[in-house]
Amino acid sequence: MSYDRYVAICHPLRYSAIMSWRLCITLAVTSWAYGSLLALVHVVLLLRLPFCGPHEINQLFCEILSVLRLACGDTRLNLMVIFADCVFVLVGALCLVLVFYTCILFAILRIQSREGRKKTFFTCSSHLCVVGLFFGSAIVTYMAPKSSHPEEKQKVLFLFYSIFNPMLNPLLYSLRNTEVKGALQRALCKESHS
């Protein structure tokens, strides 16, 4: 999404040539394939571990860190792989997004009209909010030391980045649509009058 915004703002005349169906499909397939490969690696590493004691996960859903707490064997390899994934996937992707948005910011600052800068900035702001919420909560969840988050706080963080952010996406992106804004304003006005 950040690359799409970068091309749309920094290279608007070449947008349709750069963001072809082929590139979009390649980006989507690459993301899905990489995500599936990472999930497979974690499953294979989990299968080698012995599990004993209570087979109840004190979590809202079956999450890898919670499953690892149930293992009786050595989980250092699993934790190292999770940390490496975080560095490459979370921090790496976040850095790439920040590079694209830095280029976008410089392009916005070069726009002459104040209205044009404002409109362009608001085009990207919803995506940047979602990116910040997702990456921030995921990095805190997976990369912070265990002792810094009690289990109840971790439940809230897991809930936040896995459920709240995906639910927030359609709302933030649709608020740019004037019809949705009008419907939301009518609903809020109707609610305040009753």
C-alpha cells in the first residue's frame, strides 16, 4: 500500500504503467507465499517440542508465544526464529514503509498550493495511522522482553493488532469517501438529537 501511494504521489503520470496488474499480483503472491512459509517454519519447529502440563492457553486465541509457554522442552530455537522474523518482517517492512513515506513527504512539501498539499497529505494519513498502530503493537508484542508485559497486557496487545487493526482498516479508508462521511454525519446527528 505504501508503494502504491508512493507511485501515485511521486510518479502520477506513470502510475498505470508502474502499478500494472502483473506487479500487483506479484506483490500479493509474494506476501502470501512468504507468510505461508513463515507459518510452516513455525509449525515444523513446534512439532519437535514435547508438551506437558495443562493444555490450556491463557490467551484469546492460539498464538505462537502462548503455545510456546506450554512446551516442556527447550524453546530457544523457536524464540530465535520468532525474533529473526520480527527483525526482517516487522522492522524491515516498517523501514521500507518509512522510506516510501519520507519520499512522499518530500513530494508533498514540493506541491505549490496549500489545498493540494492538504488533500495529498490526507490521502496518505489513514494508511499511515493503520501502519503505525499495526507495526507499533506487533513490535511491542513480539520484541519486548517477556517481563515487561504481564499476560493480561499481552492479551490486550494481541487483540489490538490482530482484531482491532483489521476492523479499523475499512473504517479509516472509507472515511475518505464523501458518501460514507455524509452517512456517518447523519447517523451522529440523528444519535445526538435522540
